[in-house]
Amino acid sequence: MTADASPATAVSPDRALRRLFLTLFLRGRSSRGLRRNNMPRSVASKLLLTLLAYGCFGCFALAFVQRPVFEISIYLHGMTLLFCGMFIAASSGEILFNKEEADILLHRPVTPQALLRAKLTILLQVSLWIAGAFNLAGMVAGTLAPNGNALYPLAHALSTVLEAVFCASGVVLAYELVLRSFGREKLEGIMTTVQVLVAVGTVVAGQLVPRVIGRATFRSGSINAHPWWFDLLPPTWFAGLDDAITGNGGVRAATLAVIGIALTALVAWLALGRMARHYETGMQLLGETTSNVPASQLTSRRWLDSLVHSPLLSWWLRNPVRRTAFVLVASYLVRDRDVKLRVYPGLAPLLVMPIAFMMPMSHRAADPFGGFGVAFCGAYMGMIPLFALSLLQYSQQWQAGDVFRAAPIPGPALLCAGARQAVTCFITIPLMLFFTAVVYFLRHTSSELPLLLPGLIALPVFTLAPHLGGKAIPFSKAGEEARSARRGLDLFGVILVSISLSLVATWTWAMGWFPWFLLGEIAVVAVIYTLMRVFLARTPWPSME
Amino acid sequence: MISVQQLTKRFGEQVAVDGITFEIPAGQIVGFLGPNGAGKSTTLKMLTGMLAPTSGTATICGHDLQRETLEVKRHVGFVPESGAVFESLTGLEYLEMVAALYAIPEAAARARIEQFIAFFDLSFSTLTDKLLGAYSKGMRRKVVITSALLHNPPVVFFDEPLDGLDANAAVGFKALIQTLAREGKTIVYSSHILDVVERVCDRVLIIDKGRLLLDGKPETLVAESGAGTLERLFTRLTGGTELERRAEDFARTFRP
């Protein structure tokens, strides 16, 4: 933050804001940090590691080295859109609409447009770091492709920048359209929906649609071999730009490139120019305080109270600390904007991926994977509480969590147990029903439903895992520590674990050993679960240092 | 210096500020009083350009609040009740950032910051080495007050400025605002600490339920009402007279 301009001149407000938001992004917005040389570097250092991991993951593109430029570009732009979109979707709510920021900046002589520009610049900058790390190896692959040349890195860098601009501006525009269409009163509820839709949209655009296209068409690698509606997908436009600059694609590539450039310019102009005044509305909303509680909120409070006092939950939540934690977590899952913006968009891609794995199989005559998709769905179900509980440890009111440390409770075990129960009630069970329905409708049979069981059996272990070592205590960390830039990689890790479990389950199913596999899994899970419970019960509060 | 005409703010059905009108000349310290939820903070947020009024007009230093919002913001300083700061910046980084937003040249900003550091008895190393998240509440409040005065604004709004300040700092702060008023600055001081308001302010505005109830010099209002003190007058006006009896009832009936 130390200015490097001449002392006689003033740093321009735009530059000061850009510097401010970058510093806040890298350090996090709040800290219990001590001195400057000991300040929380967690976000920055984790971001560096994350970029390194993205770089390694990007090396997978080298496997495409013998494929045509267009096919390599489609892969790279699809994944870039997925990663950047997930980062922007997860971070934009926090960066664009921060409540505390209203008291600090809204009475200063800066326009909301200047604030928006500075914030968008930071979203774009970090997106480009992610995109740059991931695409580095891909640029080499594109250069070495049969129809590639030395222009490819330049072309791909340009198209990647455009794609990041498109993605970041698109998210901002989505918020502005919500504010314009629904007004400030409904902003908070709708913001969550928008962010979930953006997260799902990026996964769909990056993953689901290429699978639906069909391998035969895709593998041809020719830009002219794809159906017309393929041109509606953003990765295609930017891959077209790569093809056009490297001189491979002809008229269709040029058309796609023009569509990409024109739509990016249009979205950026709408987001930063024409619709920017609606951002001011959103910023002012943050400064408004009213004691009027909407009737819908009162209803939700009564509903939650009735739920907790229902016979089944009264018994399940008979421990008062567990019940308190349950109510706290449930309330935040239903009411708190910050938590909703983190949890639901974070979970949304999880819902899309199993469907992505099942869809190509659903319209094939024979299923070469022998129920793998169903087993994968089950494994994903197990992962959902793990992800949800990891996300629930972050809150803007994290310092309020000290109330639990001050209370006569020996450790966080009971608090974490209440959080697990709330996640089970409000997230895991509804999504289990959703996945079961998806499997049933996509496979048109219930005979493969037992393949969901391995994931369900592993669920208690996955649910306890985030709390090991006194971690993931609900609402105990600042929201900015949520490492949102890593979300895409976490998802990749989850996919790998799910695939491993699913492969074993599918193999035993095919070999006729499935019941034995289930019995073995139950025994292993029971032992691990018991050990974890004992370990957690003995875990003291982690240090506040 | 400040002219407010029929200023109103509605949040849906709720009227937070209901057509208040007042004028404040240069060099006056005005106490802005009211119980919780009376509309004080909402009024201050409107006058600092943070919230758009539903209706009514206001001018500050001759600039219309709605048409020349940026000019108004250049002419006011504001210490919000929340005392919010960016906790992961050091004190110096925060103040330099604020200075840049007002286009204050770096050297001038540094000189002004040093003046405030000396006044508030802060050490420069604290300001450069410690993140604001590690400051005590009082130190953080001093940084927020400095950030509100850094651009030398002719109008300053204070919303509970003494919150977190120790006794010595509070005495120093009161002396500071009296000096600022003597130099011709207009001070609007919102607080619940009525004896401080009574001693420091030239005039008080009392609002309740969004409406302006009283406007005048503290000593005149107290004398005319026969209340004896500003505190008694305030509780009489805002329905606080029952509190003593309720406190006695509470102490008598409360059992752990």
C-alpha cells in the first residue's frame, strides 16, 4: 500500500482503490493479526500454492499435443471458464457487496462506478492469474499441435484475457440486472440465486455440454464438424479466435471470433457503463438499516422453532449445546447473506458433476461403465456434507464465535456435532433425495440404486473429516479465509476421491461381490467413525493465536 | 452551512426520518440527540451522501445533496458509529488510502497524519507496523477520527465519537472539536452521553421516531422546561421516565 508516486503529487483515487482491493484480497479483510511482518499471509501464500497446482493440472493439456488447435482450445477454454467462473461466482458477493465497506467508503468522494471498476479489475486480475497458470502448458501443446504455430501462445493469451473479461463482466451484469428487475428489497435473496446459477452455468458450459455433444463429433477436431448450437457456448467463441489467429479455421472461425469479441465488449460495456448505476443502488442498500422485519422472515423463524421442538428433533437434539449449534447453523443457512453466498454456490457444481457423468450414458444402447455413474452419484452424496461443513466455518461474524470459548464447554466437539446435524437436515437429506430421483429418472430403473450405498455408507466419515483436529468449527474464521480461488481444485480432488470409490464399487458389482464389499465397507467405516468420534471428543479448543 | 428541508427517508412501509427541517450556520457545534432507532444515524447517512433521501432537500456548503453528491462528500468528514476500518491494513496504509481518495498529495497527507499522531499520542511505529485488526478499540477510533479530518473538511459529522476512547482521549477530543468550531467548522455531534453534549454543544436537536421534537440552546431548553438537566428533559420527551420504576421492578423480581 505504500505509495510509489512522487510525494508532491496525489495518488489517483482509482489507483488507490485498485491497490486497496488487491491488498484486501491478498491479506483478507479482517484479521486478529499482530504486526505487519507477521500479518496474515494465508490468502496470498495459499493463492501461490493454488496457482502452482493449477499449473500442474494444466499440464494435462500436453496429452492433447497431437490434437488439432481447435480441440485443444475448446478444452482449455472450457476448463478456464469453469475455474474462473467458480472463483468469480464464489468471490463476487463478498468483493462487490461488503457491508462494512459501506461505512468506510460511501461517504468518501468516489463514485460507485469507480468502486465497481476497481473491484472488477481485481476479480479480473486474479482470474487471469488462475487462467495464466492453468493455460501455460496448453499454450505449448497448441504450438506443437499438427496445425499449430508460433502464433498460438499469443492468440490463446488474447482469447483467455477476453474470456476472463467476459466472465467477470457477465457476473457483475447479472447482479445489475437483478437490481434493475427486482429492486433492492429482494436483492439479498436473489443474489444467492444468481450466484448459484452462475456457478452452475460455468460448470454446465465447461463440462456438461461438451459431453452431450458426443465424442464422435468432438474427436473430429474440425471446427466445421460441430452442430450449430455449439456456437452458442462461450468456450467455442474463444477457441474460434485461437483458430482464426493461427490461420486454421476459415470463415467459421472468424465468425466465432467476431461473436466472442463483440459479446465480450457488449457485456463489459453494459456492466461498467450502461447498467453501473444499479450497482449504486446495491451499495446504498448495504448502508440501510431498518428495524422492520419482513413477514416472510418472521415465518421462517417460527418454522425453525417448531422444527427444533418437533418430537424427533427434540430427541435428536436433546443436548443443549448441540441444539444451540443446530439452531445457529440452520439460521445462518436460511438467513445470512454471506453464508448463503458461500455455501450454496459452492455446493451447486457438486450437483451438476454426477449428472454430467450420467448423461452421456443415458442415451447409449450399452453402458460400458456398468453402473459407474450411479456409484459416482452415491460417492458425491458423501462428499456434500464434507464440503458444506468446510464452507460453514467461515463467516463475517467470526469473532462472535468467541462466545462458545467463553462458555463452560471443554472443546468444539458438541458444537461441531450440532453443525453436522443441521447440515444433515438442511443439505444432505434433501440432496440425497435429489440424487436418488436423478438416478431413477436418468436410468429408468431402480435395480442400480444399491450402487448409491457405498457413498451413503461413507457419509458419516466424510461428515466428521472436516472437524478433525478441532478444525472447521462453525463460523470461526473470517470469510476471506475461504480460499475461494481454490474451489475449482477442491472440486477436482473431490472428483478423484469419488471416482476411486465408485470404480471399486462398480468393479465389485460387476464381479458379484458387491454385498461383501458393502459389509467390508460398513466394518471399516464403523471403526474409523468410532475412532474419529473419540478423538474429536477429546479435542480441546484450538489456540486463538 | 447546512440547510435541511423536509428531509424524509422511508424503508418500505417504515418511516425512519419524517420530514425534518433545520439550518446550521458555520462554526456551530450541534448535538444531535435521540433514543435508539430515532433516525439519527439515518439522517447522518443521508447528509453524508451514503443514503439517498426518499424526499426533501439538503444543501451542505451550498452544494445540493442529491445533484452534487461528490462535492458534498468532499466538504464533509464523517465518523460513523460502527468505527469500521479495513482491518488488514496498517494504520498508515489506511490513512494514506483515505488521503488518496481526497486527492491529497502524499507529502501533505503525511504531514497531516503526523499532526494527528502527535495530538492523539499514537506512536508512528504502531501506525506503520500494526494491522488495524490488532488495534484496541480506542486506537482504532482515533484512526477513524483522523481519517474524517484528514482533508480538513468545513463540516464534520460525529456519530458516537467517544465510543472506545479513554477518559484522557475523550477530554482531548472535546477540546479538539471546540477548537475546530472556533476555526469556523460546523460540527454535528450525535451521542447518547448527554452531559458531554450539554457541556460541549452550542445547540441541540432532539429527534424521536424520525421527527424533530426540540431545537435550541441546551441551557435555554433546560431552563424553559424546568427539567433541571438535559438528561431529564430528554427522558421526559422520549418516554424514558418509566425506566427507573422498571429497573426497580426488574431488580426485585429477577432471579437467576
